[in-house]
Amino acid sequence: MQHYHFEDLAPGVTLTGGPVTVTSEDIVAFARAYDPQPFHLDEEAGRGSAVGGLIASGWHSCAIGMRLMADTLMLRASSMGSPGIDVVRWLRPVRPGVALSMRLVVRESRPSASKPDRGFVRFQLDLLEGGGERVMTQDFWVIFGRRGAAPLPPRVLPERQAPEPDLSDPGDAFPAGFIEDLPVGTTYDLGPYRFEREEVLAFARAFDPQPFHIDEAAARASHFGGLCASGWHTAAAWMSRMVAARDRGRAEALASGATIPASGPSPGFRDLKWLKPVYIGDTIRFALTLTEARPSRSRPGWGVVSHAATGVNQHGEAVFSFAGAWLGQARG
């Protein structure tokens, strides 16, 4: 069985993985943990929504793509993690019973200019339904060790004391408004999320079982210097805080007798950056800043709400960011 290093991943190399069948139980379990919107939780609620039935969270699709990539490549490679994702597009809903496969193509590769033990590889990952239609596409970079290069010493994590975070503070309520009423430019505190050991391990075992996410000794010997959460776990945790903030806003609107506009799925995101590792016990405070709300060109009565997302750890360090969007109902 081939073990992949940077040198093996030249432009044009193509790998395939899967299929894996996504059940309604899988969809609901992921949604309950990280994206509890009605159309991810209940078939009947989904039928009454813009998506017409039960569908998987887009973050669930990303996690499935990660698992197929891990089984096909990463667990047989000198992977050193990913700095982030340039673009993700969710092209078609993933519904219960669909069989998903992966196509992974190397688009570009270059050695690191500053660290001779590694290089950067740019991939396109397509997640495909049984008939070959794409349901998701990703463009992203991964770091791989070079064959025969002496690895740099493992990172030694400093002993740092930080105030114990207040996990009782839920953060702000995100307003339940039509797109014309949303206050563009406003930042909302989505509250804290603590990365507990068992949850970090459970997510990684299910979706991203690379050694530095599931093996304490291997993680200490790696360039991370300790066990850390999958980047997709960090992203899913942001989504869980966002949905909770939106639910608080809807509860306030209902209490005041206001109309609750419909909300739809996201078309994707861009410029996702995992800026620093998220270690066991870290508490990340997530936030969202509204950047635009405009009418949709293709969906009358709907609009596109754009935002910038961030995450900061208990030491005040930025660990996560991306630019995203979702569909919202227009007043007209």
C-alpha cells in the first residue's frame, strides 16, 4: 500500500473514495449536535421549507468529504493538516438514502519556502451522488511532509494560564428579520464553546481520524505538540452557536408578536482559515458580522445574507475565520 508524501502528489493525480450511504439517522444526529435547523431535523418540517424535505447540513457534507479523504489518502500520507479552505459550494441537497463518493484531484503543488521538511498541495474535492452529479465541491490546500526530509522538532506547548471562561453567558440574540431589516455592519457575539476531550475524540473518530486528532502520543510528537480538534469540528461548533443565537432572536420576535420570516440553506462559503490549533479544553468565543443583505437574482422573494465569522480562544488569539452566506426571506 502506497504511503503518500509531498512528492507523490503532483498536479493531475486523481484519487477516488466511497461510496458511503447517508441515512436519515445520520443526518438528524449530526444536526442535533451542530446544526439543529428544522429542515435538518424533521422530514415534515423540511417539506414545508424552501428545501422541500429532510436534507443534511452542509457542514455534515464537509465532514463526510473529510472522512472519505482520510480513508483514501490522509491516513496513508505524511499529512500535517490544512491551513484552510479557499471555497466550498453546496450544489445540491444531500437527502436520506443517497450514496456519496469522492473524487480528489491535485491542482497545484509547491514546496514550502521557509520549512524544508514540507510542501503545500492544492486539491479539488468533489462529493458525488450515485449518478455522478456533484453535491459539493471544495478547493483547498493541505500540508504534507517531504520524503526523506528530517522533520522539524515537535512543537512544545507553553504553559499558559487563562481566566476560566464564563460558559453561562450564551451570547447575543441574532435578529429574526427580513433581509431589508437586517443591520449590516453589526457584530454579534455567538457565545462560548468548550472543546471537551470526549467530544473532540468522538468527532475525529467519525470524520477525521488523523493521528493528531485521536492519538495523544502521536499528537505530542507532531508539529501540533498536543491533541487538537479537527478543523471541521471547529467549523461545526461555530454553526451550533449561530443556530442558538438565531433561535434566541426568533424567541424574542415571537414574544413581541413580530412576523418570523423564513430562512433557507447556505450556498457555501469562502476563505475559511484555521489560524491556530484548537486544543483539548480550549474555549472558543465565536462571533458573526453581517456584511451584506441583498435580493436574490434567481429566487424571487428571497435574498442572500452575507457575513464574516470568527473564533477567538481563551488567550485572546484568533483561531478561526471564514466568509459565508445563507438565503433569507425578503419583505417583498
